[in-house]
Amino acid sequence: MAVTMNDVARAAGVSLKTVSNVLNDYEFIRPATKQRVEDAIAELGYEANLTARSLRSGKTSMLGLVLSDLSAPYYAELASRLMTAASRRGYRVLVEQSGAGQAAERKALQGPFRQLTDGLLFTPLAMDADDISARVGTKPLVMLGEHVVDPRFDLVTMKNQEAAAALTRHLLAGGRRRIAVLGAHADETAGGGGLRLTGYREALAEAGVPFDPALVTKGDWRRDAGAAAVAGLLDAGVEFDAVFGLNDALALGAMHELLIRGVRVPQDVAVAGFDDIDEARFASPSLTTVSPGMDEIAERSISLLLDRIGGTETAASGVHVEAAFELKIRESAP
Amino acid sequence: MAVTMNDVARAAGVSLKTVSNVLNDYEFIRPATKQRVEDAIAELGYEANLTARSLRSGKTSMLGLVLSDLSAPYYAELASRLMTAASRRGYRVLVEQSGAGQAAERKALQGPFRQLTDGLLFTPLAMDADDISARVGTKPLVMLGEHVVDPRFDLVTMKNQEAAAALTRHLLAGGRRRIAVLGAHADETAGGGGLRLTGYREALAEAGVPFDPALVTKGDWRRDAGAAAVAGLLDAGVEFDAVFGLNDALALGAMHELLIRGVRVPQDVAVAGFDDIDEARFASPSLTTVSPGMDEIAERSISLLLDRIGGTETAASGVHVEAAFELKIRESAP
DNA sequence: CGTTCCGGATACATCGTTGCAGAACCGGCG
DNA sequence: CGCCGGTTCTGCAACGATGTATCCGGAACG
């Protein structure tokens, strides 16, 4: 068996509780005693049993991260940064993939997964605010992304609308007038897609360019959907001189399809994306996109969640954090 | 407070232990009793406390996954599949990023991380076999990847050498004779890179094409390193008509650099990679590569680890599993 | 000199579950 | 009728830590 506190106590000639006190930085311990305990710990190679500690204290030192699919580059990078940020503060991150399904999201919110964590970072895609509100327990929950924007919940996101507007302005400044949009969803106004679309329309309006619904295509935020959408536009004979993918995967899929069909990027059609995943820099041509300040998002969301867990943050209604963004002008839309 | 077994017991009019027995599928329980307990559980919405269960049983139902960096596409996809495979069998996966550092790898092998998991999937990059052997505890450990191939350890990997040879043969069949290799490491023969390089040399030898060390460049397995390596070759005036990136990231970085410099792919230089990450399909041109049968790797490694945990697999020395591969011929090297 | 106060350590209960041993009950058999 | 073996259920201890209450001894105080 592993070494327990009792063994340490015996070796140090003190009570079990004194060992516990040393470990928990209890204030009133004679230096000599503390030293004896620490020596015993070192000698025996004692390591605290986290499970027992969890049972007693009710804390697990784990944060849950619910996202649709870890293999999506954006989420993979986000998860990686969140883990790093959490680990700096002594927490681990346990990831749960929901596959963007309602059932899985609900389960992550209520089931055993919740029990294993002290707080949740949640990227809801299928559940709506009321549904979440009804099922959210007592443990802290911070929303990521923009599918659910609701004053009841803490939220860390980016300036979606502003960023999309800035990107669209850049395309307009480059002389583009017919900018196709990929990845819209029906009736979505609150989500990230909706906000980005709103930013796009805002920039068009400023420039006096009419909005043409025929240029807006729907689809999942994946490479293959981007390719398919562009294929659809081309086959339908819709004219366009730029493509704005609501995320990078869409834009990269679109760019691939354009190049296959002999459409030159950026000469014939400029392409821009959103997220600045690592791949965007190394695509050919490299992809113009918006960097969402992911480090800031990771840092702020961990901070916010830990403040809630620790009770430092006490705002009754949701705290909304918007990270700064940065335009990344590259070859695909110079 | 949450509902405990005691509450359920009271509600069902049985002892606490009977509730436990029902939950653990104990054989001798009258159907009527079982029903009463199950009704009480449903009515109270009881959920077992996993922490307490872990403390008592010594099992956590979590598997550890140690890899260098979750944001690398290959690892992200692997992690995602491993999680899915594990979840099918009632296990969760806890990921730890080592950043390819020795200290971090050692910590993952011994520290609290180990405690939280029933077994480990380990992708060692910095530690060697003896070091691992000295620090591996009693809990099961399955190696992934090829940096450490040692009869002492269980290992799930792919046919690196065969796959690299097959890919090289394909390039040779296309008339390429000067095939540059990106991503070699000094003196590595056992690791994945070493095996792939060996496969490359094997195919060259078969074809009677001399091996030219000037064509082999070293570097990390990342996009930027691939770009840098190609830049180095071009600047040094080394002639080559094909590039074999030891992984896809390298190949994609290389392709980017080639295209930037006006070298046509595949007309002037063919490019091939290794891993078949999703991005390879959507690159422009799409990337010829080797698919390592990641689903099989995920499935087999989870199976093997669980067999070890459950004591089903009892081979004294390491079990070595090699997943099948598949050549993916695409535009970059038709 | 007796009392109060506090630093320093301890004993015991407790978190929610499972393993072990055994009690109570039942029908069948000698 | 008593004993036996199997079924059904129960009580107690234990997993390894922390919270609460308490105890003890010495310094400070009146």
C-alpha cells in the first residue's frame, strides 16, 4: 500500500492531525515540529491521497470543459491553453466531448462529470439559455463562445461583431463588393455566427453596399462544409469577389475548393476567415483572419471561474468578458 | 446536500448496504426489494458519489493520457478518439500536457496525476526506457507512438517503417529520385522518426537510388520547422524533386514555403506527409500522406490498457500492437 | 498566587461508499 | 424435530483525509 498520513505521523512522532496541519499550512506549529514532519514526509515519500482529500473537502481541483469535439483545431488550441492556465493555478482540466448533441450537453451539465469537477467551462451548442438555467446546479459555470448570451450566466467571449465588421471593412477597402458569407445558421442572432453576420452587415451598411441574402450560405463550421458552400455558389452562378468564412475551417475548405476549380485567390476571390488557428498561417495562400486573443480568453475564463469557485467574484448576475481581437492580414486577402 | 445512499435506504426501507448491493449487481436480492430500491433511487434522483466510491474501491474510472501538446492536430485527433473509445467502456480520459519536457513527463508518471487514474497512455518524447522503467509504479502503462520501443512495455503503434517505405516507393514510382526528408532527429533509430527514415532508405535501396545525407534535414515536427527546412535546402542550392515530411505538419509547412517561392507542387516538387490529419485533405494542393489507422490505434490501446487494469491481459513482457496503415494518394504527389 | 489567555498539539467524528462476516429465514432431508 | 445448505439482508469496519472540540502548559495579568 501507499504511504498514508498515519505512517508519516508515526515516523515523526506526532499525531495524524498535526501532519494534516503541516500540509495545510496551519499557522500555529512549532518550527521544530514542522521540520520533523517534513523530514518524515520526504523520507517516506509521502503523497497526499487526492481522492480522500476530495471526499472530505468536497473539492476536486478539477475544472470541467465541455466542447463539441476536441479534434476541431480551434477547440484543441483552446483546450490546450485552458489546461496551461489552469495548471498554473493548481487545477486540472477534464474534457468532455458533447458532439454538439443536446443529450450529451445535458449529461455533462448534470451527470457524474459535474461531480468530478469544481466548476465548468461550457461551450453550449445545442442547449438554450432556459434549458441550461433549469439544469445548472449550484456549482459555478462559465460560458465560452457565443451560442448562449444571457445575463444569467458568466460569459467569456470576444468582440465578435466588431471583429467581423473590421474584417469586412478590410475586404471592402480592398475593393471587394460581393462578399459571400459561409456558415450562417437559420435565425441565429445571438450566437457567434449571428454576431459575426451582424458585424458583416454593419460594415456593408457603412460602406453603402447593399446586403444580398443570396451571398449568405448556411452550414456546419467545418472544412468540408466550406468547400461544399463554395461549390454551391459557383454551380448556382452566384457572382462574388470575396468569401468570408465565419470560422477558419470554413474559409480553408472554401479556399481549397476555389483553387481546385481554378479560381485564383486572392486575384479573383479574396478569402478571409475567423479564429486564426495555427493552420491559417501556413495555408497556401496564407489566410487572412481575425485572431480572437485566445490566450486572453483562456486566462480570463479560468480566472473568472476560479473567482466564482473561491467566492471572490460575487456579482449576482452574469459577468461578461470580451477579449480583444486582432486583424491578421495575410495573402488570401491582402 | 446531495442525496446519499442512506437517504435512499431510508426511503426504500432497507439497509444502506442493500442499496449498495443493488447498485453493484449483487446476485442474491429479491426482485421486489431491488425494485423498491430502484424506485427510491429514481424518486430521490440519487447519484452515486464517485469520490467516495473511488476512495473505497481504489479505482477512479479515469485513464491518463500524457502527450506533449494537445494543440498539435495529430494529438488532438488522437485524444478525441481515445476519449470516445474510453467513454464507450465507462472510462474518462484525463489529459496531461508534458510539453515534451523530461521533468513534466516524470511528474506525469509519478505525481498526483498518476493517482487520479487507473492506468496511463503515455507518449514519451523526452524520457528513455530505463528512466521510465525506474519510475513506473504498479499501475498499468501503455506506450503510444514510437519514441520508446522496449520489450518491457506494452506498446500500440503503427507500421512506421512499412508505411514510410510504401510512401517512398510511391514517390519513386512517380519518377522522383531526389527525395528530401524533413524532421529527422540525430541518432534516432528506434523512434517513429527513425523507423520512418529507415523505411525511406529501404525503399531507396530497393530501387537502387543512392541515399544522400544532404537531403535529410532535422527539426521539430511542426509547420514552421517544415517551412524552415525547405527554405534551408533551397537557399543552400540542394536539388530535390520531392519532399517527404516525417509528419503532416512538416509537409504542410514545407509546401507552403515551396509555393511562396514559386516552386510548383507537384510539378516541380512532389510533397508527401505522414499521419493524414484532417487538414491534409483540405490543403491546396491536397496532401499525399499515410493514414495511420488512428481509430484502430485508439481502440486497441484502450482495450489493451483496460485488459491490463482488469487483469485479463497477463503477458509478462510487453504486448506490442501494430495498427494497419493506408496510403492516401492526393494532389501533392499523385 | 490564582486566573485568564493563547500557542501548540491531540482525539474523535465525519465525508459516502464498499468488503467482510454473520444473522435470519427458508425448504428439504435424515 | 433438528440440522444443513442456500438465499436474502444487515451491521460494522475501513478507505485516507479534514473539521471541531478539547486538552495541556506556560506566559501575562490583576
